[in-house]
Amino acid sequence: MSEGNLQQVTQQVAAIERALQAAVIDNALAIRHAVLAVVCGGHVLIEDVPGVGKTTLARALAQVLGLEFRRIQGTPDRLPAEITGASIWDARTSEFHFVPGPIFGQCVLFDELNRAPAKTQSALLEAMEEGQITIDGVAHPLPRPFVVLATQNPIELEGTFPLPEAALDRFFVRVHLGYPSPAGEKQLLHTWSAPTWRMDANAQNRSLAPVVHAPEIFAMRQSIAQVYFGSEAEDYLIALLQATRAHPDILLGLSPRAGLSVKQAAQAWAVFNGFDHVRPDDIQQVVIPVGAHRLVLHPEADLRRKTAAKILEEIVGQVPVTGSWAGLAARGGR
């Protein structure tokens, strides 16, 4: 990766994050994790209580990245065809014509995904994994780039269809927004105003100016893929993956797909911080947002109120950083 490309991507990411922080207040880490998924070609699971800015983050991300935004509301009676589209018979031409559904956007927010039934969730998973949907045996490619941000409320579970492990494994990162700090909440009170459509029926919704567009996003992905991931990085990542599979509190450890995602995320994290090679702290910083939601814990661990994120944090603290990396870890990874 050339120094010029490195600096360009680092500057672009910083500009994207600054623009998003104007709309999503006091959530710099959540913003970084969402941007991380996009530049790695992944999807985002936003898990949090209502009213903390999940929809705001998704809409702002689409605007800043110059992507077409679509929103789908998850409900128990939502049919797959209502999101993917369907082949409709046209009596005038005596032919079937495909009518695309709301999934045909570049940045798609699926709100309350766990309220949608299993068949509808499965239709979304094909779109996320394959970049296409199949109707009556015919594949229809989705727009590029294609990013799904799905939300779910972890508290209110009545009338929901919990996402199976295979579905969770399709999400590149899980993002938590949480409540703002007192200072952040004060800033929100001072800067927020009602959307223009509430105030004036003729006004257009305010939007953030795009910082990049699709070609720049693809160029960023290509640059990040060139970041050096050496043998010591491979050994350390493999040790972390193996530790999750042997941990007594974990029923199902990180999959090979998760390992590949951690590698991609570490490469991107290195670039975010201006480096062209992966070091220990890059892996340590991304393994929890990328990996925790993919773990399945033993019931006994749940009863002891141990979370996947906490267990993964313990594993990171226990797996040694060896070789020439040991000195780097002692100095904060650089």
C-alpha cells in the first residue's frame, strides 16, 4: 500500500467521522465501528433501546457516504416479497415483470429485524451474503455498494423472532449506542431541532453533505485489502480464535468467517490510525465489536450474567502476545 493511498484513506475516514459526529452526538466509537463495517464491505447490527439514535446513525451514514437510503420496518406479518420484490403479471404484454422491493437501495435500514418472521429474515440474509435476491429462480443483483444496518431492541422480546447464530454471523459488527453522557445530552438539547417536515409541509428534509461517493468507497476497500498482515498477526489471531473455541463458558466459538472478518477489520483499523501494517492493538480493538455477537454462551454463563463481550475481553487479556510483538504490546501496540 503506497504512502499516498494510506494518507488519502486515513483522511477520508477522518472526514466521514467528523461529518457523522455532527448528527450522532457523543458516539464516536459507535460511528467508527459503523464506518469500519462499510469500508470492509460488511453489514451492521445496531442493538440498543429505543430513542438513542439508531435510525439517525443509519440515515446520516447513507447521506455522508452519498448512498441511496431505504428503510424497512420489521413486523410479525412482513412477507419476504414485501422487501425483495416480486414478479407481477402484466396483462398488456402477457409477461411477468419484476417489481423491486425496498431492499434495492445502497444503504438499507431494517428496523427491528427481530420482529420479522424467519422467512423474511432469510430473504434478507441472501441479499446480505450474495448481493442479490432470487425470485422464481431468477437472480436480481442489488445496487453497489450495498450495506444493511439492522436494528433490534434487546429489552422488549415479546412478539419477536430471535436471530439465529447463522444470521448473527452475517453481520460484520455489532454496534451499541447507549445513553449519552451529561455533556453529550446537553449538547443534544442545545443543537437538536424538530425535522423540517414536522414544521412545514412544503420543506425538504435536511441532509448532510456527502463526503465520499461509491467510487471512493470501492477504492478505500481495495487500499485496505493491501494492508500488511504478517505471520505474527496470523498467529496471534489464530490463538484468539482457538481460545474462544476452548473456553468453558462458550458453547460455540468464533467461526472461520469471524476470523476473516477480524483480519479485515484489523487492516482497516490500522489505516484509520495511519499505519500500513497490522499490529497487536489493531486486532485487540476490533475483535470484540466484530466477534462478540457471534459467540454462543453456555446457559450457566448466562445465569452468572457473563456477557460475550466480557468473556472475549478476558480472552484478549489472557492470550499472550509473543515474538517480536511482545515488546510492541508493552508499548501500546506501536
